[in-house]
Amino acid sequence: MLVVTSDDLSGYRIVEVLGLVRGSSIRTRHLLADITEWLRNLVGAELHHYTKMMAEAREQALDRMVDQARGLGADAVVGARFATSAIAAGASEMLAYGTAVRVEKI
């Protein structure tokens, strides 16, 4: 499955637009990791636990978006984007969205 941030695919022609597809992942912080990350923040270090948590959330959201596109019979997703939002104290959503399309090679 091709997933691109552009609105078209070089070397391909969009033959059918199937519609909006999306996938999301909501993650919460872990109390023990929070304490460690808070201490690392005091000295200006990278917050490894949060970096890993957000990377996993992005991958899961992207996988869910691609699964939805495949379910529609898509060959690609164009205009792919990510968005985040706070859901509750200590919980964040990662959203991946784009337009599912069928394409043919030019």
C-alpha cells in the first residue's frame, strides 16, 4: 500500500477516489515512567519513554488507517496527515487520516 502526504502519486494516475480513511490510537502515561521522565526533564534529557510511546501510537494509527483503506479496496492513500489531541489528563490521541484511492501505473 502506498501512503503519501502529497495529493498525487508520481508515475500513477488516480482512477477512483474511495473516500476518507482514518486510524487512531489513544495512549496514557505510566506513573512510574512519569517519575523517571520528570527527573530526566529536570536536566534537559530526551524523554525516551514518551518518544517511544508516541512512535508506537503513530505506527498503530497508521496501520489502522491502511487497514481501513485496504477494506475499501484502495491501492494507496494520498494526502496522509497526523494529528494529536489531549483526551484527558495524561491521555493523548494520535490520529492518522488521508484519502483512499485506486490508482493505475502511467
